[in-house]
Amino acid sequence: MVSTALLGAAIRCQVPPGCPSPGRLVCEERMNTIRHLAEPAGTLRRVCAMILVCALVAGCSTRPGPGSLETSTAAEQGAENHTILIATTRERSDKPATYFNGERATHPNYAIATVSVPPTHKPGKIEWPSRPPGDPATDFTLRGAAYIKDRAAFKSALNSELAKRKPADREAFVFVHGYNTRFAEALYRFTQVVHDSRAPVVPVLFTWASRGSVTDYVYDMNSAQIARDALEQTLRDIAATGVKRINILAHSMGSYLLVETLRQISISKNPINQDRFGIIALAAPDIDIDLFKQQLKRAGKPDKPFLILVSKDDRALKASSLLAGGKQRVGRYGNTEELASLGAIVIDLTKLSGENAANHDKFAQIARIAPELRDTLLNARLGENVGAPSPTGGRLGDIIGRGANIVLTVPKTILNAPISVLAGQ
């Protein structure tokens, strides 16, 4: 097994072309450290394989750290604001313009934030400020944020947001982020997905205590496990409001947290009625394939199929698989028909070009087709034919096909046989 220290050194040693020479010297020093620590030679080969986890590499760019969430009051015509409710197991930060750090709180915390998306925004991207607070004409900017006192106040805030929508649109959209994610990154990524999806839902970010460091994989995994009760409580609190339906998107290690929580709810003495759930999507799930099968076996197949987004070129999940003794992760699993047999609709994004070398965040690029997916999948139960036209006038295969180079596999119980729809074919 490769040690965490070796993994951290390895995944920081790749330098993209054009990186300034000081960064290259640092990387060369780290490679020398790896060569010194890695014994025997077989370990070095495995460490070198870890370098494939490019998405965990910040490259030449910097990541938002403490103090990156300064509020901007600058006016900008054309920027669009999104209000995000927040439930978290993170500890409140005592640093200005930070709100939450990566340490575990003793109880859930709550907040509300408004983030603006610039008029120049391109779908799938986050236009990060070069320095806070950023320019609302060109950058994602924080327009306001505040802590929420407790669960009761959180539910009250959620009801207030629901009341602003038409009765038919009173749905919640919950996002559970993955490993190596800082609070600001989770907030802005979710804002991007909400904006691109154009869904008139109430966004709720569930952010657990990830330290946002590549060397803290084990800490993050334990944090995800610890967060199961808090996520269950949050879903129950949302269900107790005037919400019509709860839609959930989980990414990477967040998918592990979500599936474990749904299993926990399903075998409890007070399960949530499945009719309260809408779309449940797992993007690049960092879950051992054998564990996933066992989770579904214990919880039972959902009435509505999970939506699973996979990519066979996901380098981050390749590294996770190496750490897990070579066991395949669901988000990189090659047998999509087997996943479909478990009751999942599988969207294979392998042929879709990623925005970075890791190919771990492709889900963010297809948010723009979310409305069509939502309308069709909400009408798809196991045993029904999703080939029928959706309320938006399209068939599921046609809708997926609009996202170039995306392959779809559905359960046999939904369609007579698994199908693959490749755009342009």
C-alpha cells in the first residue's frame, strides 16, 4: 500500500507545460523525495501511477483558501444571483471571509449565501476571481452570506425560499460534494450547476468536513462516514417542509456518503417515502463496486432508477482504485450493463472531453441538459418505458444524444434491452 505521504508527494509532482521554472524545481525536488522513500521498486511504480490523478493537481493555478469569500457590492447589469441554503458538518471558521473550514463540527451548522454568475459565463466553467472579491462582470462573486442559527431557522429559511416559487416548482435540489473540496469550491461549483441547469428549484448545499487537501484522503473518508447522520437529518428536515420533491446530486466521495445515508434511511423504522425523492444522481461515484452492490442489496432497488455518470478515463478514480487494492470504483466501472441491471440509468461520459486532465468533473459540463433529463427521468419508474416522449417533447435517448459523445445505458426493466445512444450515430 502506498503511504499517504507518498501519494501527496506524487500527485503534486506533475507540472503542466508552461509552468514557471520555480514550480518545476519544487516538483523535481518532490520526485527526488519519492525516489528516496519508495522502496522497493514496485512501490515506486505504483507511486508513479498515482501521478495520473491530475485533477487533484492544482497545476500552476491556485485554489481558493481562507479569506477568498469576500463580499462584493459592485453593481453589474446582467449578472444573475443564486441564493444557496447550506447545511454542513464543517466547523465555523474564525478567519474573515471564510465561513467554514475543513475541521469537523460537534453538531451541524447552517448558513445562507447569495452568489452571482457573470453575464460572460460559459456553461460548465467557474469563472474564479483572480483575487477576492472579484468583478461581478467577469467573475463568480459572493454577494452576501450569513450563518443560520439552528435547524428550526434552517427549515424556516427553506420554506421562505419555497414560497417564492410557483407551487409546481417547489422542489429542493441537494448537492453533496466529493473528496478534496474546500467550502468555497463546493459553494461555487454548486452555483455553477444550478445556474447552468436553469432549474427553478431551491438549492441546498450539504457540505461535509473535507480538508481540501490531496494528502487527507483517509481523513475525508472518515469525515464522510461521520456525516451520514447529519445528511439523514438534513433530508428529513427538508422533507418536513413544504417541499414537493427532493432531487439530489452527489459527486465522487459524496456519492458514497449519499448511498450510505439512503441505505440507513431505508432500513430505519421511519423511512422517507420514496415519492418524496425525484432525481438521485451519482456523478463519478468513488464507491467500491462490491460495496455498491451490497448497499443496493440491503436497501433494495429504488422505485426510480439512480442516474449514474461514469467515465472510464477518470484519473482521480484510478488513483482511488489503486489505494483500495485495485478494486474498481463505480464511477470508472466498465460494465455499464451490469450497473443497469442493478436498477441504474448509466450515462457514460468517456468520450466527452474533460475540462481538466483528471476527467473527474465532467458532470458539471452536462448541467445544461438537466431540465430535459429531469422531466423524462421523473416519469421513469422501473418497469416503464423511458423511450416515451418527455413533457418537453423529446425521448431520453434523443435528449442524451444532444450532449455530444455521451452514451446511455438503461435497465432492461425500463426498456426491453439495454441501449446505447451515441450522439451522431
